Amino acid sequence: MRVQRDTLRTLLAWAAPLLMALVPQPGIGQGTRIELHTIQSVTLTDQEFLTGRGEGAPVTLAGELRIPGSEAGRLPAVVLLHGSSGASGREDGWVRMLNDMGVATLLVDSFTGRGIVNTVNDQSRLGRLAMIIDAYRALELLARHPGLDSSRIAVMGFSRGGQAALHSSMRRFRRMYLAAPGLEFAAHIVLYSPCNMRYRADEDVVDTPIRIFQGGTDDFVAVAPCREYVERLRGAGKDARLTEYAGAGHIFDYAALKTPLRLPHAQVMKRCRLEEGEDGLIINSETRQPFSYGDACADLGATVAYDAAAHREAQAAVRALVTRVLALERGRPPANPAARETR
């Protein structure tokens, strides 16, 4: 009965967006079908995740699947993973863009089923790696859907969710937590993710494209570790690229933040360098001690703000990538040369 009650609460939390979706709205194609799905996942600490413990607390999550009307047969899809603020209009803007391209989208809510509203001021409420399992369960769910093509499913994540989208590419994590080993994401699309955590065998990733989009003046996460990680991946022969947008900060793609918003109590780790130690412990690379959000490298306070130019350029780049890797019939938009891409 408890599982049934938890599932009901999770679905009710998504009922309001569903009812809104049933009302015609600008930007949503009238042929788009919306389905609510439960996603059975598990909540692990980072240490439990890294040591392969799979028997953590089970959790029922919710996902909103939008399927654009099409007569093209089984459709491609993108799994979207939100950031520390939870699912918001930021993800919805990308959902609409992808649906307009003929791509189905599954927006995963990793927080509500876990009793979390957001983790901005307390990142310890959920391990940094837990959403990777959510991403794999979402992939497995979409692969079973009769209207979708299991070979054309990508993942896209933002900030905390971007970290999950990035590291879900690691073969080690796939072996540990992906129940259907033949499945893989067709691309890993990452927006303003932390890259300052070095895991064992983190250069051994899948061969599908990894694309990171980062603001050059982001004061929530540091871009330098992403440059270094991409260089390591490319040195290992992987298809990884980083695009930086000069002058753009964190959450540069959310038009609701046209007036910059200061978050004075946000937990920020941009000065921290972390690594996986013995027995799955996360180690502060400077002190060689287990990491804590009370470490000297951890700060409070960051600013989030929209950047129209960076948003347009990222949209163009994502459209081009999705068109290519998901084999869409529509032509690709021209790339914007103003963005600097690390090759």
C-alpha cells in the first residue's frame, strides 16, 4: 500500500502540468500527445554508487513524455535531466524546441518522488551521482515504448542534471547500473555542468558524441575543469567537444532570468578539485581528506542570468547535433562561428 500511495502522490504532483498541457498553448503542437510515466529508480549516496551497491532506497519518480504528432514511424527521443532548482520552464523551452523538430522528450523529475524541492542551498540532500541511475531507467523505459526508436535516444542535462548526462557516458557506470547493456544514449548533451570531479576510468566512455556548453563567466561552476576533461577525452580518441560562450553565466538559456538573480546561499564548489578515493570516498584533491561542503574551497553565493546570444547559439548547436545523430530529415541550421569550440 505504501508503494501505491507514493506512486499516487508522485503522479498527483504532475497532474497540474498535465491539465495545463491539455489546454491549447502557444508553441505546443496540437498533435503532441502527453503521457505521464512512473520511473522506478533507487537513491544511493555517492559512496554507495561508486562501490556498486545497488540495494539503496527504492523510489518512484515521474516523467512527462511528450510525443509530437508524426507519420514517420518510431520517433527519436531525448531524456532531459533538470538542475538543482528542479524541473522548470528552462527545460520546457528545450522540450518545445525538440518537439517542434519531431523529437519526443521525457522530462524526468528526480526530486519530487524523493521529497526534495531543490538542492540549491543544500547539495547534500542528494548524491551527485544518483541522477545517473534515473537517466538509465528513463532510457530503459523509452526503449520499451512502441512509438519510439530505442537506437535514437539522447540525454540532455542542465547543471546537476548535466553532470549526470555527462558521466552517464562512462562504461564503468553503464556496466554497474544499466540493466540493458545493449542500450546506449545516441548523444550526451551537457549544459553548464560541474566537471571538477575525477572518477576512476572516467576517460573510458562510449563512442557517441559528448557536447558540453558552458558560460565563460559562470560563477556557479568553473569552466576550466571541463576544458581539461574534454582534452583528456579527446586524447583517448573520444568524440567530445566543449563550447564556451564568452560573457555568459550560469543558466544562460532561461529567458525568465533576463534580470540577473543573485542566490546568496547557494552552495558553490567551483574552487574545489575532487576525486574518487579508496572505497568510493570523494576526496578533496588539495587536502587529501574526504570532501565536505564545509571545506575551505566551498563557497556560498552565485548569480544566474539569461544570455540571449549564448542561448541562440546553443540552440543552433543542439539542433544541428540532434538532426545529425538522431537522423532527422530536416536540414541543419547554420552553425554560429561566434562561439569558441575546443577541438
